[in-house]
Amino acid sequence: MAISAANCCFSVLTSSVKFRCYSSSQRHLLTSHRAIGSLASNPINDKRRPSKRGSSASINKANRDKQVAFQNKSPGKSKDERFYSYGDRKGTGKAQSMAYKSFGMQRKDKKEFQLDLQEHKAEPGNFQESAFLNAVVKVYCTHTAPDYSLPWQKQRQYTSTGSAFMIGNGKLLTNAHCVEYDTQVKVKRRGDDRKYVAKVLARGVDCDIALLSVENEEFWEGSEPLQFGHLPRLQDAVTVVGYPLGGDTISVTKGVVSRIEVTSYAHGSSDLLGIQIDAAINPGNSGGPAFNDLGECIGVAFQVYRSEEAENIGYVIPTTVVSHFLNDYERNGKYTGFPCLGVLLQKLENPALRACLKVQSNEGVLVRRVEPTSDANNVLKEGDVIVSFDDVHVGCEGTVPFRSNERIAFRYLISQKFAGDVAELGIIRAGSFMKVKVVLNPRVHLVPYHVDGGQPSYIIIGGLVFTPLSEPLIDEECEDSIGLKLLAKARYSLAKFKGEQIVILSQVLANEVNIGYEDMSNQQVLKFNGTPIKNIHHLAHLVDSCKDRYLVFEFEDNFFAVMEREAASASSSYVLGDYGIPSERSPDLLEPYVDSPSDERVAEQDPLGDSPVSNLEIGFEGLLWT
């Protein structure tokens, strides 16, 4: 994503630092593709967030101005903004923290992806002439993103370019932000003038990886897939290969590994293991491989860190994360995501704090909050101290041993698990040690960073347009038009049950039936005819089954909107015709509604600021989500 032509800055803001994901394109991108704006609102003061670079896209001036305005108006962002931007892409787009060897990916009998350390080694000094460079291809993607403000339609299409590489079995790997909202994906091999149509098999939004396939056998003739190598060491040489902005031929840049730690992934607003390098990563590099001196692929280039105080900081997705993605896809036939524990933890560096909690040793982290939707909510309590994870001791700073003489964030151990796996925790509760088991699953976001299926849900009732609140919608509307109270809920409230959504009245399409409500917009609807609303599908079900004379909508701040049911129903065809809308509701709301288990807390309103939704929004480093 490229700045203008390569600015795929996934604005994970914090100061004047930008993490960008690039794909060479002619549109502003916050990840490699689209500038998905501040998907991670309030950034951490001392932590850098990467920006995605990798695809370059084309964007019209109005969209660029809108994006700039949003970034400037976005509340809760300090002047010290940090962006992670994507590394390759041509077109338009938006965007938001791990071991490895040769270039190809081998499978065991159990179909687990392994790292082959014996084959395809290149001799140092002959890298530029190595045949394995032919496995790196250029990606051409046409994107058609949904219009979240007008959820019944899509935005104008745009194009972008990025990089990808062959991993065998007729498959390619690239960044998820390079093929976001794709309507057509084509790939071209080095030295070839033909483009081949590719299909997206799976997207890992949280790890920013996508799996592609090409069915045309001609594309694979004479090809040799890459194999992955081991996790590199500090100061190991690294070479990034791809098709950045500025030319159609392959580009090679060199540097060294400068850091390996849990890193913020701009596109997925997640924290996974990342490799920091000083080799140049430019728009269009996203999705391209990074090699060591032996020609072994040690990761996938995906974002850079931009700041007035820092230079040459790029990020590579290590092959442990890539292997996790591929094994997940192989096991389930689809990508299910990285799991989480679902707890807010506080470090225990203070001796008095440990003594008060009856923790004898210099270890452990304090549980401050547990997400209601996580399995840990049935096992852990506020005030528990987690001292071990699968018999690995957790330090008082929230770190665990890593390799021989290093330590890494506790979240790294969780990221090695798969959805549905069970972890054994050693905890201290009221001075007593015990062991408990927790099922790990992907996190449930009350306000999603990405919308599954690519098109938002909506329903129009008497000209009132209702839709779920999402980060892309906040991005499009600009935060100041959403309102601080609703933004606070979006940033800090937690889902109390699976399937919960914040449903808002997006806008009112003027009609006689809704006179007096025309100026309403971006207001959360809490109840319909006295019944608390769980999600957009629940609202549609309540309206369809209503037999009362009036439709009564209760909004935030005790505001009511009332319409006659029959009049609202009769106005539907006129509203749709006047505004050129094909349907009064999205296709997913035509399916029968299945009620979720009742939860007495549904009617309760979350207190504002109960806890942040990601580590980006924690201003104090003593707290962290795991």
C-alpha cells in the first residue's frame, strides 16, 4: 500500500510514527491495501506499531482527503502517532503482534507443514543468480470494497500490485491486505509477460497472510517452490525480494535482523511474533519472501515502521506464524485464527504488590479482567495470579523464556496453540497454588476490525437505516461524526456473549413516515418495543414478528423514535425507489433468526472505559491483553 501510489499505511496511530503495509497502488492504504484507518485507536505511548506496505493502489482525491481528514480528527490519538504500513501494493486501500529454513514447504504424513533444512540451499555470493528467485511472482489485484456508510452498495473499484511466492502443491503465499476485498487476482512470473488468474483459498486477517491457488498448469511449468528456514538470530543477514513500486522487474534489498519479538500486526490489529529488519521494504514488497544467506525463506515482508525518530525499520512475518496458518488451514479446511486467553493482565514487578497477593516468588502476572465470551471466564477470577502456562514459568513482567538466553512476551506461548486447544495454567488464588485448564479460542470483538463476507449487514425500516458498528464504518464516517460516547463503547466495551453487536441508526432516508427524524445519524439503538437488541439479525426478527400498532425504537440518551407499523411498511417501496436501493435488507438477514442462549446481562449497559479492547489502547505498559 502506498502513500498516494504506495501509501498503504495501516494507521495504528501513536505520534508521528507510522506503521504501513504497502502494496503498490494509487490509493492511500493503512495496511497494504486499504488505509483501514485507525483500527486500533489509542496507541501505546512507548510501543511502536507497524504499518503495512506491500501493494500500491490508485485512489481519487476525494477519498484521499477523506482519509487524511479522518486521521487528523481521530480522537484519542496522541501527537506521537505510530503507523504500521504494508509493503507492497498498487491501488487503493486501508489498514493495525514468530521457525525456519530452505525455500519450500514440506509436509509430514500428518499433513503438518514442516521446515526442510537440507534442500535448495544457495551458495553465498551467487544469490542474485539463484534459480529460487523465479518462485517470487507479482500479484495484480482488483479490489471492490463495500461502502459502510451506504451498506447496500460498493465503492468504486481500484487496483493494486504486490508480491507472492510459490510454496508447492499449486499454491502461493502473499499478504492478506494484498488481496483484501478482491474481485480479481492475477499473478505473473519473473521474465514472463503472461498473467494468470489466481483464486484466494484462505485469508488470515490477524496474521496478514493469504493462500492463493493457480489452476492453469502452464503457470507451474519449470517452477521450484520455496522452502522455509529456521528463525534467524540477531544480526543475521536478510534479503527481501519482491516487486516494489518503481519497476516491473524483481527487486532485491539487503539488511540484517535487528530484533525478534512479539509485534503489533497493523492489518489484523493483533500481536504475534515478528522479525524486525533494516532492509528496505517499499510499496509492492508486501507478500514477498525474505531470505537468509543460504537462500532459505525466513519469512514474509508485510509492514514498515515510519517515524521522524526512526529509519529503516521493516517487519517480516516469521515462518512459525506462516506454518501455523498453513497447518490451521490443512486441519480445518479453512482458516480459524490464532486463539487468545481473553484476560487483561497486570505486571507484578512491585514487591509489596506480590506480598499482598501472597506470591512468594518473583514471578506471575495478575488477572485484572476476564472477557465474558472466553472459556477463561469459567475458570479464572479477578485477583488470580498466573504463574505458569503449560508448565512454562511466567515472569513478573509478563515474559517467558525464549530460545537460549532471551525472553519474550507471554502472548507468544498462546499464539503457538490452535483454536480449541487446551492449556494448563498454574495460578495462585488467595495464597494457594492450583492448576486449571482453559480452552483457547479466537477472540470475540464487540466491534470487529474486519467484516466477514466483505459486505456489512443492514435493514431499512421506514427510511431508518440500521447497521452494526464496525471499525471500517468508523473509518469511513470519521470519528468525530460517530460521537465520543459511541466511540468509547467501540474502543473499551467487551462483548458479553457471542454474536453481540452494537446496532446503530446510520442515517435516515427522508420520507413522510419519518418526519422529524431526518437529522438523526450514528445513534445506538438499545431497545425495540421494550426488548433489548442483541444484534442486527435480532432487530430484524423483532420487527418482522411485531404485531403492535407502533414501532418504538429507544436510542442512547433516552431518545425515542416512533412510527406506525403499517405506514412504515407501506413506505418501504417508495423509499427504495427514491434512493435507488435494491433491497430493504442485506441477504444475510433473510435467513431465519436463531436465538442465542438468554443472558440476563444483555439489558445491562457497559460502563464506559471498563477495559481496552487491545494492547494498542493501553497507555500503561503494566497492563496487557493476552
